[in-house]
Amino acid sequence: MSYVQMNQVSKAFQEQKVLDSIDMQIKKGELVTLLGPSGCGKSTLLRILSGLTALDSGTIHIDDKDVTPIEPKDREIGMVFQSYALFPNLTVTDNIAFGLEMKKIPRDDIRRAVGEMIELTGLQGKERAFPRELSGGQQQRVALARSLVTKPKVLLLDEPLSALDAQIRKNLQQQLRSIQRELNMTTVLVTHDQEEAMAVSDHIYIMNAGHIAQHGAPHDIYTQPRNEFVARFIGSYNVWSAEALGRIAPQVEHIGSKLYAIRPETFCAQPLEGGLAVTGTVSSVTMLGNITRMELNVQGQHVVVDQIHRASDWANVGDSTTVYLHPKDVIPLHDATA
């Protein structure tokens, strides 16, 4: 059963359609990510879910209740913004307690709830600190605690980690996921970072130009892109036309698709049983953390190959080299991009 359900949600600004008949179902306790490039409509969809932006048509249900006409303050939704929006003149404790105080919760209950949130988010020792005295990661955790302390039905996160350094960001991704699972909190995250989406999500909706391009579990999205947009956006796939595939790997059986996708890491340096040999000239070699990315020119076609370092020292720029590919790793794509 869907805990959050959006049906045929549409929105336009000054006759420019931003969301076009969006359908979405989210299970209770799920962490769902809205993933896509800037301007695709993901933050607008989040604001519509929160009630901060009015939709033009469609409906939103939370826990079997139609919340479409309900004001934001009455939707029982928590939200963490990219800027965190902490009160600079309030301490950590007071920032976290703010929502409960607005609801006139008894002071003893507030003290107990805030203490639980401080422990859950690892902010012990910072109770009397002001936001200016905290690191970016600590501010993010205060904003998260302030949203969680009111026990919302749904937690919305609008790129809350985007301003943080890479290492802090990875650590907080793990903490966020751990807290979300511990509380069984239904959560919707907006991000344009594919790695972040893959790391924390139960389900991903990839958005493109106001449409859902594809949705599914992270593994399914990554290994079975439906169309060219998803293949190029997720995992840096090579996308070849049927004609190019016929030139580069004529042994592969065509099934009528106009486009085919191949993940860079499915190529290898050693021959494969039943594999295809692809020979080209190395045009660039780039180190990407623990991966070396090699770009080849193969009969005029640009081919990207990723290898871990211990297997990637077999070619230099200008060399002619051969890589190997199994036919099962050639994925046919739908023609449509959304």
C-alpha cells in the first residue's frame, strides 16, 4: 500500500510547464530520491508535496488522507532545506525545540524529546552552541533534528548535503540513512548527485523536463536504463546507435532498437569467453579516485572504458589498444527519453 501518493500532479509558471502529470507512490518507511539535473522540476515537486507551492491540477494523499487543500502547517511534514534555515540567535537546544514550543507541548516533554534528538543525531556537547559556532555538518544535523522532533508523517530533504565537503558529505549520508531506518521515517530526498542517490535510496525517481524518465530500485536503475537520457545521466554509459554498434561489434545481435548502452566498467583488458574485441586509439586517460577512465576512438566512435587501478596500466594516450566486451552487457534502449 502507498503511504504517499501523488496523482497527475501538474504545475506551470507563467505558461511554462514545470511538472506534467506526475504520478508517484511511496511506501511507509521508504527513502525515495528525486534525482535529476537542475531545472527538471524535482524541487518544485517537493515544495508541492510540502504545500509551500500550490499545484495546478492533481491530488496528493498521505496516509490515505487527501492533503491537497490542506495548509503546509497542517500536513504533518518536516522539511530540511539546502540552507538549513537555523535561527542564528537560538542555541542548538532552542532550535530543535522551536517546533514543539509552537505546538504548546509541555516543557518536560519538550526537554525529553530534544534530548532524544540530540543523542540520535550525535550532537552531545553542542546543546548550548549557536549555529555560527557549528561546522556545516553539525548545522545539518541540527536542522534534521528540528524536523524530526515533531514526529512528522513524512520528512522532505531538499539537497541538504550539497554545500558540504566530499568526505563530510559521505559520512552524513551514512548517518542520515541510519537515522531514517531507525525511525522508519518515510523520507523524500531531492538531489542531483547520482552517487548520493544510489547510496541512500530504497527507490529512485529520475526526472527530466517535468516528467518521470524512469523509476525503480537503485540497482535496477543502474543496470537497466530505459532510455538515452537515463543511460547518459546514470553511470556515464556509452550510448551507440545501431549503425555504430554494427561497425564496432558486428557480432552483437540487433533487436530493433535505434540506440544501445554499454557501461564503461563492463569492458575489460583481458579476452572474455564469448566476448567481443574492440580496438581503438587512446585519446585520454584520467584518474577518478580508485578508477582510471580511458577514452578511445574506435572507428570514429567515442568509447569510455573504466578500470580499477591494478588493471588500468595497459595503455597510454596515442596507443592502439584492445578491450573486451560480453554481448550480454549491450543494453537496448527505448527511443523515447521520458
